[in-house]
Amino acid sequence: MSPPRFILRRLALTGPDVPVTDLAFVDGLNLVWGASSAGKSFILAALDFMFGGGSPLPEIRMLAGYDRVWLSLDLPTSGRVTIARPVSGGNYVLYEGDVDLRAPGPHVRTLSADHKAKTPTLSGYLLNELGIVDRRIDRTLLAEKSAFTIRHFAPYVLTDETSMMAEWTPIQLDRHSGDTLDRNVFKFLLTGIDGSATVATEDAKTQRRGNAGKLELIDELIGEANVELQAWPDSADLSDQEERISVTLASVGAEASYRQERIDALRANRRIVLEEAAALQDRLSEIVLTLGRFDLLASVYDNDITRLAALAEGGAALLAGSKRTCPHCGAAPEDQPRIHGLEEVEKTYTAVQAEVAKVRSEQADLQRTIATLIERREDLDASIVELADRVLKIEASIVAEQPLESSTRASYERLDQAREHIRRGLSVVRRIEDLQSRRVEIAAFKPTTVARGSVSAGVAGPVGDEFAEDVQAVLHAWQFPGAPRVSFDAKTHDILLNGENRRGNGKGVRALMHAAFKIAVLVYCRRHGRPHPGIIALDSPLLSFRDPHTSKHGELSEDEKVLNETQLKHHFYEYLIRTSGDIQYVIIENDAPPIPLGDDASITVFAGERGIGDRKGFFLV
């Protein structure tokens, strides 16, 4: 059974004297890319506004004339609904199903934008759809509480460009939320534990007893990991094995690429030869058709000569008969005063002879043309046969290359599987090292004395470690350079990359790690059956792949340059495609995706005011 989730369907704005401007969404991957200042970031601001955001919409020129924002979405219990809110802010109006935005009809209810209101609120309505009712979060170490609202979910669903690249931890709700509240919201999302049953911090004896229990658990986990490590008898040599096999993989990968390029080149050459043969075959067909027509014309010439020859023969006979003695009076030819039309006969005979000569001349031209075409036909036949022979040789070369390519690829896959096995072993080794380090820290524990009623904020230990593994899995799926080791820093509630703080990276790398963090939260929630809206909207997660000459974010840092030279962007989109069955993604980027996203994805391009395209930006005016 699929977990409860929200699915965005349509975001729209209307006004009395402006056209409806909207953006439709599909269940899985939605990408909006294009020119700057085209309204891409406005989309996330508008979605945040419709999910209970208290901040007004950005004051931009294109918003003039619009007075209402609409959001259609599918909910787990209510199904398709449409929510409307004035552009100026205030309460929401709820409609069932899709509505005509110009004439929506009667609404079902009004939902307060004030999450603390005693009347029905938008937050209560949406949280109820996820099965979250009356949960409270400790916002201070003195156990002061705040009601959990939909706004606590918002940063884990909608991440704007500023937050993506920021140095602060991804769990920060806003600038004024406070560290304890941020951590306890994060804890509630991952564990389902809120502040409803908060008790005072234990005394020293209880703390020691709890610490002993932690040591016992750590020892148990170390023991289990050591049993698991038995699958790698030579575990002490795993790092060297990984290095050696990586070098071999690079060599085999290069060979596989060379073999594939050879086959691709042969196939391309075959396609060119086949196209050339097809062109020659078309020309040959035209010549054959022309020769057929010329044969008919030659028959016409033959018939004309036969007919004219008969006329000439008749004229000759008449002329011959006119030079004899008259059969009626016996007069000699020279004494005959009337010539009986002899002149007309002579003229006709002469004309016939001339016509015959003309036809024979044209007939000779035709025969020469036919001979030329026949010669050309024979040349084309020979060329086509030659090209067919070339195709056979190319195909023979392809057949010869394919076993080499298949063998090389199979070797690469075997080596890759072997390396993955080694890396799993290394992961177990590192887990043991982490647990041992954690054990040393716990063993050095000293009870702390804090004010009664205080609380422990956030997550640590196994929960943090498991979450870090999810972040690491996402980065590895994106083929982040160096297959980084990710750990969770309980002090900052942020992730460490190979032991280094995320804040020390360039803004583009921070953005990518932030994206992995937010996706990992959803992955963790899904695995543990924890509620989550199921939507991930990210503005500029691929900032490292920007053009430093045109981007407002300037030159790339050194770690961004390393990232920029990889295929991570390809693997990023491939991961989104693979996981979009359970997650609705809304990605805002400046550049087109490097790979086809498939028929199920939605791609919207904003050309900008000076660009070429059907849509200039989010606003149609």
C-alpha cells in the first residue's frame, strides 16, 4: 500500500483584467528551466504561500493585476481539491475537485491562515490528511512547546535557492525558529517522537544507568558488525584492494569505451553507405523509368517512319505514272496540256521526304540518349553492387568487434561488482570504527546537571547514523566524486563529508548536499512509515554546473570545479527518474537536462523576455 502523500496538480493566478497564468504538474518529475528573471523562483514562493506561508508574495512587476492564487492538489483522504487565497494574503477558500477559475462556484469551507486559530485552519486540514493530529514540539530546553504545523514541514518540501546554498544547517526552519525547535522538528519527522511526553532531565544515577545501556548497545552493534565483516576475510587489505581494482576498472572502462566507439563508428559508416546506396537506387529507378518512356517514344518514331514511307511510295508511284502517253487520247507526255496535279504530288512527296529525314534525325538522337542512359544504368548497377559489398564488409567488422566489446563490458561489470563488494566491506569497517569512536565518547561520559524540565533536543546515535547512510546512498547514486563517506554531526545537526563540515564547501557543493539531505529525509520517513507530504521542490540544486561568466554566483570554487567536470548531472536526473514513482519532484534550474527525461516527466521552458520560445516565463502577460 502506498504511503499517504500529496500530489500537486496545478498552480495558477487570476485577475479580472489579465489572462490566467498557470503551471501544471505530473505525479513524478517536473522540471522548469530557462532564462533568469522569468519567474522560476516565483513558483516556489507561490507554493510556499499556498502551504501556509506568512510572507507576502514577491513584489514583482508581472504580479500587477492578479488578485488570487489557486492550487489544485490530490490529498490522501479528500482526493482532488482546489485551494484559493488572495494575493494580498489572508485566509484560504477550499473547493472540491477542479474548478473553473473564472467561475468556481460555491466553496466547501474557509480555512484560517493562522495556525493557532480555534476555527478550522489550513495547517490542521493538511496535517489531518497525513494522519498527524495534535502533536506538540519542545521549542526550548525548558520544555516550552509549540504545536506542530504544516509550516514545520515546509522547509523539507520547498527549498529556495538561498537556502540551498546557505551555510546554515538544512534543518533550520527559518531565521527566527531557534536551534531547539529546529532539532526537535527534525527528530519528530524521523522518529515520530514529539514533546507530548517530555519529562525532566534524569539525575546523575539515571544518566549513568542510561549511559551503561548505550555502551551495551554499542558493544552489541560492534559485535554484529564484526560477524558481518567475516564475509571479508582479508578486511585489513580492503583499502588497497579498492585502490587496485579502481585502477583496473579505469583501464577496462577505457577499453570498453574504445570498443563501443569502434562499433558506433562502424554503424555510423554503415548508415552512410546505406544512405548512399539508397540514393543511387533512387537514381537508378528514375533511369529505368525514363528508358521505358524512351522505348515508347522509339515505337512512335518507328510508326511515323512506316506511315511516311507509305506516303512517299504512293507519291513516287503517281509521279512515275504522270510521265507516260495519255491512255484516253494517245498524246505524248510533252504534248499533254494538263499535268493532272503533278505539282501538288511533287510538293507532297518532297515534304514527306523531309519529314522522314527529320524523324530519322530525332530517332538517332533518341538512340544516342538511350545508349547514354543504359551506360549510366550499368555504372549505377556496378556502384550499388560495390556499396552492398562495402556494407557486408562493415557488418563483418561489426560482428568481429561485438564479442570484444561484450567481453570487455562483461569484465567491467564483474570488476565493478567486485569493487562494490569491497566497498560494502569498507563500509562495515568504517561503521565499526565509528562505533568504537562513539564507544570511547560514551565511556568518557560524565553526568550533567541541568535545570529541571529541560529537554534533549534533536537526534543522535543510531538514528543519526542511519540517516547519514541515506544521505550517503543518495550521493553515491549521483556518483558524487570519490564515493564520499557521510556522517551525522549531532552537535550541528548537519552532515559531514569525509569528516569535513558541509559549510566548508563551495556554494554549489553545499546546494547539492542540501538536496541530498532533503531527499534522504523523505527516504528515511518512507522506510519507517513516517508521514511526509511526498513532495521535494528544489531551486538550483545543480548550481555547481553553472557558467561562471554569466551566472550571478560568479566563479566556481575548487571543489565545484571538480564536480563540474563529472557526469553527476546525468546521474542526478537518472536518480530522480528512478525514484519518481513515490516522490513528486519539482526542480528549478537554469539549464536544460543533459539526458532525455522520458514521456512521464513534465518539462517547462521559460525563454525569457528576449528569448525564443512559446512561453516567456511563468506570467503570460
